Amino acid sequence: MERVFEPATDSKEIRDLINSCASLWNSSKIIHYDEKACVISADSSIRWIHEHDFKGKNLLIRNIALDHLTSMEQQAPGSSPLFFPVLTEKIQITEECNRCNTDFALKNASRFLSHRGLEIISTLRETLSSTARIILKPGNFKTDVIEFKSGYKFPIGLDRTFHKSIGGGICHIENAKVIAIEGSPSSVGEINSLLQKAHDLKWNVILLARSFPEEIIATLSANWMRNTLSILPVVYGTELHNINSIVDFATVARYVPISSDLGDSIASAIIDEEKYGFVDICKIDDWEMLVETEKPIDQSHIKNLIKKMNTSNSPAEQDLISQRIASLSSELIEINLHSPDNVFFEKIDYSLKTYREFIKTGFLNTSLGPQPVSHYQAAKKHAEAFKNNIKSIGGFLICHN
């Protein structure tokens, strides 16, 4: 194996790739996928990148660009396609930001959709509100099906060790009692009375805490797999955006958290049914929780959040509160796609993410049409960061066989 130093000089191949991705905004391209030809546009920019085969330093530079695109999607979902026209300076702002309504947002978010995709979006246009929660997934129906439900989605999920131990996927639980602990149980002994009662009475339980020790996770996962206990350990406060989820979820499930600050002992309070909440249907993985219920929630909590958002001077805090308010929207829409190929799924996913960002942050009129403010800000930030990263790298040490 030979190691060769390649200086990080300008690469024609990477430059051509970036220009090619930027051109997807104005002209489509055809790729062969799953034994058929697929037409792709800017919403499939990442797929277009992977269609190109690079080696050596070009592969490394491409991977740096992909890292920035991934970070953009975390900052502003659906924003990654705008990275390339901003990087190549092929986009100009013609008007400053404005707020927009649902109809405007859906129309401009669906610019790359085919007839089938437009039919789905046009169905949503008549019923979709700005606070609706949308779930996109492959369906088991003979056609595309849109289901309208009453439910809530929260950014909390199963303990990841537990989730991995039971084989991953989405866990379904019905008619479940909800028990919340402010903090964390220290051992199985603290929750042993709950385990015994849940086993004897065949309870389904959602158990919330900041974290769980390994012995509790091992006990719960082993009993879940044997069908001897139906207790799901759910963690909150793992990220900034879900640190207050225990409060928001309480407005739906109506539980009283067990708190040592209020003199509660976990071992005794955990079997106090007056502190329990309840949910009709819950679907959960290690990332988020979906709760379906017909019960109305306490509107005073939402009003307090709105008041807090209006008086906050911090854009970051306003964004977090906005996400919490959206979690408490009872309008839930499930889009079940009939046998979707990955390209079509990407297009619908991009449209729905872009719609959400239009509603959330407003829009800028640009030479490429209206764009969400958050998309342009993310693209501007990461285009500059990408340029600086490449300039700061002297070269790459490449291994050749």
C-alpha cells in the first residue's frame, strides 16, 4: 500500500459536480434506478451526487460537501438542494422575507412534483392547517391513502439500548398507563412494585424518565421479548428541543410527575395511581412518540406558550417554543404511499418539509422562485463554511493499493 499526498487544489471534477447540482433547479436529469429510468430535479440533489464515482481527494471533498448537506437538513429540513446555487452564486434575492399562507406554501413547495404527487398535495390543500403534523410512510393499501386523525407527536423516544435490544422498529401500545419520573430511577428495586403490579394486572405502561440504568433496561427488554411485561422506557431531556417534553406530554396524558423535590419517593409513589396518566394508542421508536386520542387537551398550556414566545427576544427560544406548540396540535395527517420508489418518496418528503419551513419562517423572493427563509439562511451558512473548510486544508494523504 502506497501513501500519496495530494494537494487540495481546485478540482475540475468537483466543480463540474457542483455546477451540475445547481443546474437541477432549472433542468431535470434522468438516472437509472431499480431497473427503470427516473427523472430527478433539485429535490434529489444528494442522490445525484451519489450517482458520480470519485476517488482520491475528489471523494474526500465530496464527502465534506455531504457532511454539510446533512447538517443543513438538521438545521432546516429540506434545505440541502439550495446549497449548490448559493455556493455557485447562481441565486439572487429580489425581495425581503414575508409571511405566507398555506395555499402559497403548498404551491411553491410542490414545484418538482409529478402528477401523482400533485394529486396528493391538492388533497391536502383543502384540509391542511399551518399547525398540522404530517407523517409520510409506505402504505399497505392498493393506492395512495391519506388518513386524518386526532393525535399528537412529541420529540421523545424509547431508550436506545432498549430499542436496539428488542430489534428496533416501531412499538405499538394501546390503553396504556403513563408514569413520569422527574429525574431517573437508580435501580430495579425502586420500580419493583410497579413491575409486580403491571405483571399481575396485565398493564400496558409508558414509563418516562431522564435516563434508565442498565439493569432496568435489561429487565424491561427481556420481559418485553418474553411478553411477560409491557412496559416501555421512554427518555426525555436528551436534547435541547425535548427538555420540556415531560410538561407538554402531561397536557395530553394528564399525569402528575413523580418528583423528589416535592417529597415523593419513587419506590412508593410509583404505585400511586392518582399520579398516572393514560393514552389510547401510542406508536413510538427511539426518535419520536405518536399519540392518538380523542380527548381535548388543556388549552391554557398552549396559551401560556404562545404568550412566552411573543415576549421572548431570543430567536432560538422562539423556535423551540414554536416546535412545542406544534407538538400540541391535534391535527395529525398520515400519508400512506402505495409502492413508492425512493425517488418519488424523496420528492414528497422534500415538498412536505419545505411546506413546513415556509409556514414556520416565511419566504424570500429569489431568482429561483420563492424560498423559505430558513433554507436560504442554512445554505448561506454552510456554503461559506464549505469554502473555508476547503481553503484551510493543505492536502490529503491518500492510500493507493
